[in-house]
Amino acid sequence: MARSSETDPTRATRRRLLTALVAVIVVSFALAAAAGITVLIIGPEGDLMSRVLVTTLIVGGFSVGALSCLALWGRAAHTFGVIGAAVNAASAVVALLAVWVEQGSDDFWRVLNRLLVSGLIVSAAWALASLLLLLSRRRRSVIRVGLIATLVALGITVALAVAGVWWDDLADAEIYPRVLGTLGILSALGVVVVPVLALLLRDGPAARGPEDFPADVAERLIETARARGITVAELVAPVLGEQARPSEITGRADHGSPDAPPTLEA
């Protein structure tokens, strides 16, 4: 059977929500950019200018990260992308606090700085992982294995890096930078190699089952066949460059019970 169109309202809602999220990101970046340009042209020099320019960079950088995560919208990893966009937004808030907040104890600044560094690491890695997951539907074994290996290496690298930010004893261990550097190199290698392989190695045509056939197209074919008094097989035969065999001319739309309309089966 063709896929049901019952999910159309859900898809429309998701599309509107995605449009709203993207609009918020773009507008925020545009306002930050306008503020940065204004300060550069007519604004006062000194600390205020530096803060406004850094704010522009923060909003722009994390906006790119959030948009990268939202590229998974509507795919199997949809939830992963939404969480990644939220992580980028939270990290942007922490970064803005670090720029604009002036008062606070030493413990407050120690925690805020660690949150800032952790947010930068996690947000950047999440955006990269989201872009890599766009290749999750590729069927080539080398791409699928490379993608999994890269994501695993990237996840371990991020976990070790964040752990080193919060635990000084771990960061001071002699083996820590060696392990972190090795995993970081492997992650960077996968981030570069896997997309390149995906460009060079194209998937062959995949066999599509009846469940993959769009519901609206199936309905139009059946309605057109019924209107012409022929089967769907006869209707599409000229397009396929084929002749419908006499044995196929059964179940015409103008014959038989109205309870048995033509179907997509030959």
C-alpha cells in the first residue's frame, strides 16, 4: 500500500516550527550584526565596542552551529538535531554572560569559564556530528563504517575534553594529552574523509517498495485510470515504453464492482 497522507498535518506543523526557529536565529544574528556595524562606525571605542563585537561573533558562531543541527529536521535523527540546537543556544547564553557580567566571586567565574569552554567544545562537536548524520542514509559499507567510527571517536574526544576542563587531576595526567590528541586527530580525519568518500562513491539505485510510493501520486494514478476505464498498468505502460499484455487487462475501472477499484498492482 502507498504511504498514508495522515502525517501531512504533522509535517506542516514541523515545517512551520522549523521556519520559526530559523527566523529567530537569522533575526538574532542580523540584529547582532547591525549592532556591531553601528558600533564600528559611530559607536564609542574601548570596552563597549569590544563587548559588542564579541557579542556579534558569539551570536553568529552559535547561530551557524544551531542551523547545522537543524539540518537534521524531519530525518531519523531529528531529536538529536533539536537537542543540539538547544545546546548551542544555552552555550551562547553562557558566552554572553561571560562577556557582559562584571561582578561575581572567584568561584562564580571559575564555574562560568568552565561552562563556557565546555559549551564551545560540545556545541562545535554537536554541529559537526549533525552534519555527518546527513550521510546516515548512504548504503555504501565504507561510508557507513567510517561514519560510525568517526562519531564514536568524536564522542569520546568530546567526553575526554570536557572531563579535562572540570577535573584538573585528569588534565594533569601524563597520558591524557596523548590520548586526547590521538582521538582528536582520528576524529578530524573522519570528519574530512567520510564526506569526501560520500561525494566520490555514489549509491546505486535502491529498490523502492510499495510503502515508499507517495500517497498522492498513487491516488492520482488510480483516479486517472478509473476515469479512462483502464488499469493502472495500461496507464503507465506508454511511459515505460511497454505494451500492456492482454492478461493484464483485468479489473478495469469501468467494469466490476465499485468496491473493487483499480490498484497499483499489475
